[in-house]
Amino acid sequence: MLAEVEARTQLTDAIRMLERANVVDYNGHFSARVGANRLLINSGPSVRGALTAADIIAIDMDGKPLDGNVPPPLEFHLHAEIYRARPEVNAIVHTHPRWSTYLSMTGTPYKPVYAQGVLLGDIPLFDSPNSINTKPQGEKLAKALGSKPSILLKSHGVTVVGADIVEAFTLAVYLEENSERQYMASQLGEPYVFSEEEQALCREKLWTKSLFKKTWDHYRSKL
């Protein structure tokens, strides 16, 4: 896990980058685990497009602010319950993007039509459009996510997890890029879907920290 100072900076950059890429809107949130019972997350009232490190707050797994009285997002349960269920996960992003939400609105399965998009695997669908703002809802979402890196929330958005902030950010970007290509190609015909052999090769070659960092650096250069 990152030191808190570095994690706050990375979370700030990640949210600003996702907002500029139209992946996060005014309600998205990104968290990082920095202790057994300590999470960093952007505050509920924060303006995502103008975020600063001061908007990143610390909370415990029950949503209690630990370094002030600024409240977390209402959906902090989404983060807390996934962390409880997935000890290997140290970063979680919940976004309200356009293209992948079109898929969940229509019940269209996510298909790997783009090399980097293969890394998300078979994405489950959480069949509820409601906000994940209670502990039981968070537990249900964590169960539906299972051991996978991402889940679509019907007519709502996407949740992506990672071993660290850079990984979660990059997978969220890949998911939306694949969804856009899938949607746009479907207007012309049936998109080509990577074969099992091609998918295995993509996972072998593309799931690396250096390539995740390369994607991160590309988006950070635009800030």
C-alpha cells in the first residue's frame, strides 16, 4: 500500500484524469486502502473536475471521517464491502460513464473487441440501478463482483478494482474504451470479438505494471 501523502496525490490525479476523459462525472468516486481500517476517498461534496488533495478524506470501514467532519460519498459502502471481501484489492473506482452504461441499460453483454479491453474478462452485471448506499447493498455488490476486476451496474455505472490506484484507473479507462468501440462498431455491423487464444495472448502481454503506468502517464500528461 502507498504512503498516505502519495496516495492522496494519486487519487486526486486519477479522478481529475477520469473526469477529463468523461469517465467520471459529478458523482464518481475513487478510494485507496491505506490501513486495516482506514480508506482514502474523495469527499461527497467535492467537485470532481476541480479536485485538490484537500478533497481527499480518510474514513474507516463504517464511513466515519477520521481527519475532520467532511462526509464521504453516500456510496462509501460499495468500497468498504469490496475491501472486506477482497484483501488483495487496494483501490476501487466507481464511475458513471457513457458507453458501458449504454450496454447495461440494454442488457448487452460486454465483449472483448479491443486488445486492452480483454483484461476486464467477462464482466458480471449487477441487476439493480439503485445507489449502493447501504451495507447490505454493498455486500450484495461485492458478492456479485466475486474475484473479477469489474462489474457493470444496470443503468447506473461501473465499479473497477485493482491492486493499486494506477491499476484500477487503467482498467477503468480500458473498460470504457472497449465499450465505446463495441457500441460504435455495432452501428455498422457485428463487431469482431477476440478469440480465446487471442484473449490469452493479450492477458499475457498486456497485464503488466509498466503498461499500466504508460497509460497513466498518457492521461496525466493531459492535466
